[in-house]
Amino acid sequence: MILVLGIDAATWTVIKPNLGNLPSFKKLTQIGKSKTIVLQETPLSAPIWCGMFCGKMPSEHKHESYVVDGNIVKREDIKVDFIWDVLHREGKDVKVLNVPFVVPPYSFGVDFKPVGFGLPTNDKEWQEELERVTEKTKELLSQKPDVIISVYTLLDRIQHFHWGEDCVLEWYQKVDKKIGELLLDTGFLENKANRLIIISDHGFCSFGEAKVQTLPEQTKQGKLKGDHHENALLITVNVDYDINRPQDVFFAVKELAGS
Ligand SMILES: [Zn+2]
């Protein structure tokens, strides 16, 4: 099995200095390869998740934003083949869960209703997303498809509202615990035929330090404290393909799946 676990906005800036409090991440960095992906494109979630799974740069896939001219962009509006389209056509079993290149996030071959229309905004919804994505991914792992792609979006939202506060690390610890349940407790990583890619679409930094402002500072939920940074995170286990850009995930999965 190939598992791509996306964690929107996960950053080494929080993880590296706190590995002592993040046992699953620590274990993953010990058994796998870790690196920073420095984005060449603007660190916006929609075009990056899109490029990661269609292999194209934003100038080629032309999907820049969730909303264009007041209309929500839908999957059909984006004229590309994603990795799941390619592999499915070849008869591979591909399951895709909660990928936030559109709102609500996209699923393929999986029945999943995103939490909060894919924009969870409070503790209750963040917790709910964490639990539901984990449970569904566990269920998919037990079905042993060829490829699973699964994404958590909560850290992006949490960091926009709470960057610099103690609760950010607390949420990373909750994510760490769920990742442990998924990858370590299920025995997924003990099977040497299994391959894992953990990736974020961008990092995070304080609102004023960000090179781009992705949201207005003042929102209905309060003033924003953080914004996207161009350094994204990557951890791979049992993957030889050299991933240096989000787009390389498409080619890596294609090669690993024997396509
Ligand atoms: Zn993002």
C-alpha cells in the first residue's frame, strides 16, 4: 500500500523543537527521511494541493483560488487529471479522503462528509475532523487498496487563529497521537512493502512575517495571528523517489504504484 498523509500547514518550526513532546513524529523522523520543501510558487493551499496531485505548476493547472468571481471552483472546473484519475483508469484501487484543493475538500471512492464544509473553525470541529479523518483512514487501511490519500486540514485553521499560543503545540500533540494510531498501532509501517509520504502544503509564521497575506487580518472569528510560510514539511518512509516540490508527489505515487 501507498499512503499519502497530507497535513495542511504542518511545519518543522513547531515540530523540530518539540520532538520530545511529539513521539510519533519523532519515531517517523528516526525511521524515515525528513526534509523541508521550499515552495517556488505562492504558498496558497488550493493551488498547491492541486499541483501536488496533478503534477502541474499553478501556471499549468490554472487553479489559483477556492473562489473565483464569487463562485466556488469545483473539481470539474479544473481541467487536469489527478493521480487518482490516472490510476483508477489503469484498474488500481485508489481511495482519496478530504483533499482541500476545493471546498468542501474532495474525496474519491470514499463516502466522506467534510467537517464544517472543510473549514472547521472551533475546538469542537477541529477535534471532530481529527477523529473522523483518522477513523476513516483506518477503515481504508484495513481494506488494503493500492493507494490512500488522506488530508487533515485542522492545523491550518488553528494556526491562523492561534499562532504563537500554547494551544498550537497541544493540537500538534493531538495530531501526533492520531498519527501514531494510524501508522504505528495498525502495524502499517512494519510491513516493508508499505510506503508512506507525509507532506504539508506550506508552513506557518506570524501574520506580519508572511511574504503573502492569504486571508484578511480581521475575520468573523477574530483577528488572525499567523499566515502561510513557503517552507513545507516532508517525511517519507520506504520511498526512493526524490520529492523536492509538491508536484513530485504525483510522479512519486505514479512510479510507486507501477503506473
Ligand atoms: Zn494550507
